[in-house]
Amino acid sequence: MNSRIGQGIDFHRLEPGLDLWLGGVKIPSERGCVAYSDGDVLLHAVCDALLGAAGLRDIGFHFPDSDPEFSRIDSKILLGRTFGLIGEKGYSVVNVDCTVCLEKPKIAAFTPEMRNVISGILKTDPENISVKATTTEKLGFTGREEGIIALAVVLITRPQ
Ligand SMILES: [Zn+2]
């Protein structure tokens, strides 16, 4: 098998009164991400990791925020289309490991649902999807609840 690793990172600004979507799940929160799409920072990081692993540039290249098609788009659609792109090159997903950095809310209760959503789109077992969360100990823009960071590492494989 030909296996390749990829990493992705994404940032969004947080503002009061917006929905917070993370890993395809709507999280009860006073603040949500400012974005052209639904602002699902976690799914965007996973998309970029998959594209990077397959050598397919990045999320901004495939889904530009200058294109009205992607205005307010559900990021689960973007992840599905990304999975289609790597599938065209013969790749399937071995595993995904993610970390979300945010001060609050606590998201541990929602990570099983996120794993189910992501694994459903990527056609793999939820056991192969890891979603972790951390604070930055009140340091920096995440600590001040001004923004959120997501990081993802993926392994993809295809027959030799
Ligand atoms: Zn994003």
C-alpha cells in the first residue's frame, strides 16, 4: 500500500450571536465563528489535511470564498467533496486525529457525535476518528475567546 500523511490547520474569529459548528455538530455557545461558510473550523482543518496528504493543494483553492456557491455552505458538504477528490486518486482514509483549541464551551460531550459525523462522511469506522480539545490556559486570542484553532493530521492510503 502507498500511504501518505497530511496536516491541516484553521482559525476563525469568534463573535457573539453566531452559531458554533464543530465537527459537523452545532454546539450550544454564546459565540460562533465568523466565516463565509458555516465556519466549521474543525472540518476545514480535516479538509486541508486530506488535500495536503493527496497533494491536492488546499481548501481555499477548491472552495474559494469568492464563489457564491460556498456562501453559508454546510462544511459537511465541503468535507464530502474533499473525500470525493481524494477518492478520485484512489485514496481511502486510515485515520484522522484532531485537536480543537478553545477556551469554552467544553466540547467533550459532543466529540462522540463529531466522530460519528466525520466517519460517516469519510466512510470509515468512528474508531479511526479522534477529536480532542484543549484550552490555551487563558493565553492569547483563544484564551480571550476571540478565536478558535483546529488542527488535524490524517493518514490516507491506496493500493500500490
Ligand atoms: Zn475555516
